[in-house]
Amino acid sequence: MDASLPALTEMPSPQYVMSAEGRRIATYSWGADDAPTVLCVHGFASSTRDNWVNTGWVRDLLRAGFRVLGVDQLGHGASDKPREWGEYTMDALVQDLVIVLDTYLLDTVVYAGYSLGARVGWQVAVQAPTRVERAVLGGIPDGRPLARLQIDQVRAYAEHGTPVEDRVTQNYVTLAERVAGNDLLALVALAEGMRLGDADPDPAHPPQQPVLFATGSEDAILERSKALADVTPNGTFLELPGRHHFNAPGSRVFRQAAVEFLTTGAR
């Protein structure tokens, strides 16, 4: 391994960007400032470290000559974790990323997002098209955290220790507790905020940029992901063999295809 590249789990200190609501959004930067930038945005109950560093994405993107800008979305990682659902609308999450780009003086980037990060990335590409040159959207459309999540059960578990009975909800709780520092009540608020807004991607208004969609073969949202790729004018689809929603970010097939796709746009 090149000694100039970070170790697999190395994290720089977070640099904080203030949201429109005065919340701290943690960001992390690797690589040369003048290199083409990949904005990496993680999934629900994850973080920059969990989704992009521990899985080798940052390492491989740096090797390919990119600068990497990671963001802990509100409610995650080292960012603030309010427990009010009104702070987690889709428009607010999109605005947070636009503010990050403005703060870093980045007119345009290539984008890599997974699950919730992919859903937000779709919307950034639609609402601020000049800011995203091309995008990798993994595990989309699972950005409504999530229609399958039983919020009352999570709240009862977080507040009173009541066992979670719903199997899908158990999976999300396990995922949330796996990531150090997660606040279940903040994540419940995020789930509520997304449900009360227009959180599903609109197939009638897809991104116009080149987009690589990637979803695991064992993921329940596979067919819906394919359908979104089909309606995206410059969309392509990659099925990740043997992967489900929670382990797809660690797929070498996914990582290699994404780096190749993003590198094509940087030439």
C-alpha cells in the first residue's frame, strides 16, 4: 500500500459546517484540494467512517486521483443530533449538502451516495443540477427510513428497553447500535421527518446527469432500483451479487465499478 495514502480506518478531524438551522454538520476531506472531488454521503444509521472509510472507498478513490469529501448527515456521526422531526425533511438534507459545497467553494462535484445518501443525492442532482456532474447511487430508493421501520417499537426500545418484535425493525436497530455514537431517538426523528415529506424519488423527474445505480441481488428494493435506472435518461444499473441492503457498501464489485464510472467523468 502507498505510504502516502491513509490507513483503512484513518479519519481526519471533522471540519464543521453550519446548516441553515445553525446545526453542526461534520465533514472530512482527504486528498489534494485541486483534484476532482467526490462528495460521499452515507446511509441511514451509518456515518462517513462506517460507510466509506472502513469499506475501502476512500482508499480506492484516493488511489484513483480524487479528492474525497465525506459528510456525516444531520443525526449521524459527529454531526449534531436533534430529536425534532422537523429538522429532517428532504429539503433540509439537500440544503445541508449545498451549504457544504458552498463552504468548500466547490461549484461541481461527482457524487457517491448509499441508501439515504443516495436518495438525498438523487434530489441534489435534480434540484441543483449544476452542482453534480455524475453520481453513483447505491441502494436507492430506500431513503424513506423507512417505510418498513416501526417507529413506535424503536421509540419504546430506546426509552424503556421494550424488545423490538418486527424483524425488519430489529435489523435497523442492530445496524444503528453497531455504529458508535448513534442516538436512536434522533434517528427516529429522522424517520418521522422523512415520512411526512415527499421522500420517495419521483420517476417523472429523474436526474439528467450520468448515474450508476447499484443494488444488492438480495435487497428487497432491487426491482424498484432497476425501475429508477430505467427511467433515468443517462442511467445504468449494476446488480451486486449476493449482497443485501446492509452489506452492499462493502462489495468490491460495487467499489470497483463506481471508481471506474467516476473516473470516466473526471477525464
